[in-house]
Amino acid sequence: MGNSLKRTIGISGSTGFIGKNLRSYFDKKNISYIRISRTTFQRKNPPLLSKCFCFVHLIGIGAETSEKNFQEINVELAKRAVEICKQSKIKKIIYFSGLGVSKDSKSDYFISKFNAEQVMIKSGLDYTIFRPSYIIGQDDYLTTNIQKQIKQKKVLIPGSGKYIIQPISINDVCKILHLASNSKIFSKKIIDLVGPEKIQFKQFLENSVSEYNVTIEKISVKKAYSNALSDQKFAYGNEDLNILLGNFQGNYKRLQKLSGIKFTKIKSI
């Protein structure tokens, strides 16, 4: 079967936040897809995805546990995704990295994402690498975190809170993913996946909790990192703090120009 006749998209990490929303979007658009579970993915001989023309690799972790580490999940499974594409003669792969990832990254999470990017770039496949800011939608990571803090009647701002975030709507992300799977405009590019609104985290939090009876409290950066390491129930993990305090800002104009999409402005959860 020629590549032009393949109309199905393979998705790994399809049960995660992005994966669930992407499946819902594809269902509404009658786009054919195949879900690849992590266990299937890790098999020595996974099934060939002979009907697929594109593979969207969404498996990844943002924090390490005793069972899962960044190298094993973020890097080794990126290599596995490339292997599966080559075995199945899939020519296009789409990968989700992170905003702020670079060869100079200091955090273990960012280093693992940079190394996974290199796997994609050196694969010989037609790749698109997205570096997302916070993706906002029902049950997204940031919304869940803030809602949990709202329930406890206290919301914490690490440091000054003046660092910038550029949240993007999950609906816009799904549209872009679909575009990237079909359009040569996205070929062999690393693209910041950011929304049109640059907003200080402090302001974003204040907007998000304005209707609730909660206390907003600042915590020093030093104490925040200390709590992240010593208290599992603390609102922010070590890598959460690295991402927030990194003050990473993306090139929205480039994304807008490439996609031609009118993006949703997001000022709160």
C-alpha cells in the first residue's frame, strides 16, 4: 500500500490528558486512529501499524518515581517510537517536548526531553517537535493543581510570581496536531506551542481564584524547593518549580503564522 493511501494516525500515550482530548477531536472529525498502550509499546515485537501514515508520540513523565525515571520513559520510549515507525514504514512522527528545553538545560526533565528531541531529529523520519507551555482544558495538570489548592483554601505562589506563562487551549493544540500530521509546513521543525497571552503566573493565579474564598500566599523560592524535596503533598514538585521559575517564553507569532489558526486567549483556569 502506498503511503498516500494510509489515512490512520497512531497515538501513544492516548489515555493521558492530551491523548484523551486528541481522540475526542479525531472522533468528532471522523479521523481514523490507532491507540498504542504503553505495555504494547514496550513489547519486544509490537504489532505493525501498517495502516498509519503518522505517529503521535505522547508518552512522557514530568516527575520521576521509584518505578519510572526520565531516561527510561522520556528517552528510551522515544527511541522505541522511532523503531516502530521504521518497522511500520511510517514516515511522519510528531513529538511533544517542553517549552524551555535546550542543549543548555540544567534540569533532569529538560535534559531528557532534549535528548528525546535529538532521537527524533536524527531518526531520518519527517518529524515535528512541539515545545508546549501549559496546555489548558478539563483535567489538565495546572488546572488540577490549582483546584486542589483551592480546596485547601490556600494557594501558593513560589517566589515573586512575576515569571511569565503562555497557556494554550487543548482545543487549539488538537487542531495544530491534526494540521501538523498532514501539512509539509510543519516538516522538520521545532515549534513553540504557546497561546497568544503572556501573563504573569501571579496574575493567572489571582484570576483563577477570584471567585473563591481562598488565601493567596507567597513562599520563598528556597523554601519552595526545600518543600518540593521533603513533602510529597507540597503543591509543586521540583521540576514544576524549574519550569515556572524558568520564565520560558515562546514564539507565538511563528506558531500563528504556520498554523493560520485564531487562538483562544487564556487568562485563568
